Amino acid sequence: MPRGRKGNPTMRTIQAKDVTRAVAQMCIKANCTLQDDVVSCLERARHEEPWPVAQATLDTILENVRIAKTDNVPLCQDTGMACVFVELGKDVRIEGGNLRSAIDEGVRRGYTDGYLRKSMVADPLRRENTKDNTPALITFDVVSGDSLKIALAPKGAGSENMGMLKMLKPADGVEGVKDFVLEAVRHAGPNPCPPIVVGVGIGGNFDHVASLAKRALVRPLSQPNPDPFYAALEGELLDAINAFGTGPAGFGGKTTALAVHIEQMPTHIACLPVAVNINCHVARHEEVVL
Amino acid sequence: MSETRKLAGTIDEKTAQSLHAGDQVLFTGTVYVARDAAHKRLIDLLDAGEELPFPVENAIIYYAGPAPAKPGQVIGPCGPTSSYRMDPYAPRLLDLGVRAMIGKGARSQSVIDAIVRNHCVYFAAVGGAAAYIAKSIASAQVVAYEDLGTEAIRKLEVVDMPLTVAIDCTGGNVYTQGPAAYLASTAR
């Protein structure tokens, strides 16, 4: 402690090992038990699906959800990259290790103890598997307060590979954004395991817009954008995507997407960045507040 | 929706020719699991003039990389991976005698041409339904490249594995015909 400065008496201490334990549990739970918001959405889609082939495919998907939960096995063999969003309260101090290492250790234990697939390679070109699914892909944010919120979204590559990003002109406006989102989803076709969840980032800059699109996928499916303008745009895009006819698994049908989530942020007078990050029907997400 | 057809044993040229895009199939027999890294090695073997580590005549290749088996399980969850990543390798294997592929999603024109040319078939399994699909796997054995872990080549014996004919040997394609049929039904 530098001289003349006192430790903050309201500072809260969280043990690194508690972070590790929470992350490990979330890795297993997220991969084996689909969250209720996604299950409800799939059940509603099945109820509203008029096309027999699509009904049968949705029945298979829902049966898979039941088997995974009952047997406590992963829903999908691709148990994903561990995408982690951290909101660290400024009045929190981590003791017994640093936060990044604690999260990585949680991923290591969760993926090993939970019989989850290890899909990370240490280098994008030399491609040697790290054998424990680390490192996690962590986004840190510092917020007010004395709690630590960790959201985990294991993300499979089938849908991840279908992502797209474009720097539009401001003159392209909302129509340009809609065209680009629909182009990305149409281009993805059957590949990202529909019915999909579509995460859209609008604004910021080249790197922030991609992060927004990913963060949009962590939002519960029952929750529209709080801004009515963007909530309406989400609904409009969802209807347009479900008019494609792609259907579950791409075999045809009404249910191509379960939801469209948009996240927006301020941008430059010359910029209109837009990013599309697609999630499969195994739209896994968990979060914990310590 | 078509009736589900049961197929068992070898899928030969004649059987492949009897399948049509959109057909539902329950397959019982042998499939070889191979994905990205294994395909790269298979092509390297062929370039070196060597034999493949499994019999290629009428072989069925399943694009997948299973999750680890829990104690007492034959295999962990094992659904299909995206097939397009194997498109650079597939035509050469089909030309050599591979009869069928199991995966998910669209294929390139060069793969479709090779399917038609060789009277093959491309099946789709439901992506993401890996725990469900694993129930149809009766045995699993690594036959090559154990060092690749989940990407090793495995020989599976499957029983009533649920499949859809995605691309047939006339070039019929469920990914275009399925959505078109649905959209036509909504326009009526």
C-alpha cells in the first residue's frame, strides 16, 4: 500500500478458488442443461410449426434436451469455446490468485470433470489442442458496486463460423443494417444448426461491434431490447428471417430463428458498424453473481 | 413427409441410387468418424501413395468429433459437424470408392458433382442433437490417429441411426427442395 493512502474499508474480498468453483459448475450446467428460456422458446416454436418435417426435427431437438438433462451429458458434442463476460465491481478485491487465471482454472476443471469436449487449439495456424479447453475468451468490464458477475456462454463453432461484420456508411441507415443482417443469415443457411438465435451489434467501432453481437446472445430469449425502437427492429428482422423457409436443420419450415437480439452503442459521425453473431438452437448461457 | 426407410449393412451403388433427397432413413451398420484434422492426414496419405486406414470401398464417413465418454458409456455425445469444411477433401475420397457421407449443412458444387458422378449419397443428421444420436451408437473404436483426440478416426457400429437424405445421386438437395416445398405450402 503506497504511503498516505488507506485501504478502502468497504472493499469486499472474493477468493479466487470460489471463482474457479463457480466457473467449473457453470461449464457443466450450461453444456448439459438447456436454460428454461430457450426450452420454452423451442416448445412454443414446436407448437406453432405447421410443417411436418420441421415438427419432427423440433421433436428430435426437444428429445435431445431431455436426454442431456436426464443423463447429465452435453447437449452437443461441440461444448464450445468458453466465452465469459465479467462485470467486476470496483469495490471487489480478488484474493488468492488473479481473476483471469481463476476463470481459466474453472474452465479446465469444468471441461475435464464434466466430460466436455476440449476444442481449443493453442495457435490458429499450428493448431495443437490445449487439451483442457483453455483459454477462456474473457471480456472484462469494471462496474460500480461490490459484486462480481460472471456470465458464461459456451459457443460452438458451427454457428460461430457463420458470423459476419461490415462497416456500413451512415447513409445506409436502418435499411442497410436490415439488408446486411438478412444477407448474413441467408448466407449461413442450414450450417449454424437452425433454429438459430441471431445476435446483432450496431455502432461502436470495428472491434466493439463484434463484442456487442456476442453479448447480445447472452441475453435471455424472453427479453427484448429495452429501447422500443430496437425491440421493434428485432421483431421485424425475426419475421423476415422466418419467412426464408430454411426451417429446423435447414430441412424446410417456419422456425428458422428463435430470436433476434440487437445491442447498440454510440459511434463516430462517419461510422455505421454492424456485426452478426449467430447461435445454434443449443443457445447455452449461465451466469452467477458472487 | 415420407415414410422412414430402414437400411442395414452396406450401402452400395444400387442402394444409393434408390435414395431421394428428403427421405428419412434409419441406418444400421458401420460408419467411420473423421473430421478436419483426420481428413488432412488422409489426403497426405493418398499424396504419398499409401493405403487409407479403413476399407474405402462403399465406406460411410461421418463428420463428427465426439465428446469424451463417461465411465460405462460407449461414446460421449456425437452429433454431426458442419460438412462444408471437408469439401476440399471429399471429391477425392468419393472418387476412390467412399459411398456416403453423414454430416450437416450445405456442400459445394464440386462435392455435389462428385456425388452425382460416383452415385453416392450425402446424409444429414440433426445438428446439435448429439446426446440423442449417441443413443444409436452401439460400439466405438479408434482405428487411426489416436493423438488427434476427438479428431481421431473411429469405427462406429450404429443401430437405427436417424438420418435424412440431404443430397442424392441425381443432385436432388433437401436444403433447396425442403424450404421451397414449405414456402410453396404457405403460398397456397
